Amino acid sequence: MYVSNNSALQALASLYSSDQARSVKRTQQAESTSFKDELLLSQEAQSFSDMLHELKTMDEVRDDKVASLAQEVQSGSYRPDVSAVAERIMNLQF
């Protein structure tokens, strides 16, 4: 490839190199500036966050409840309230 206008090519190259130097300078300035990020949550979001934190820290299995129910099942004395179970199933929203 033959380029006949060498001065135009040099001018373009100098523009590119000076633009790169400017962008580096802007980046360095941005890094030296310190802004503090701030997040404000609505009361509803804060409440949800609190509940989520509480759920995450809870035990997944209530061992005392499981042991009690297992003992009732083994002894044959477990009698669930079928009406309450049916009502809770009907109230589930999918």
C-alpha cells in the first residue's frame, strides 16, 4: 500500500497519541477524586432487609419440633387437625 500524503498521516497519528495521553490524564484525575457512595432504603425495603437477615440466621430445621412430632408418630398418638391442614392448603396462593 502506498500513502501519498505522509503529512496528513502524521497529523492523524499525532491527534491519536495526544488523545490517548488526555484520556490517561482524565483517568488519573478520576481515581484521585474521592466520592462517597450513598444508598438510601425506603422503610419497606429496610423492613424486608431486616426480615431477610433474620431468616438467614435462623436454623433451617426446628430440631425440638421434629423430635416431638417424630415421637408422636412412632407412638401412634400423632393426630393432625385435618380441617386446619385443608384450610391452609386452600389458602396457598400460587
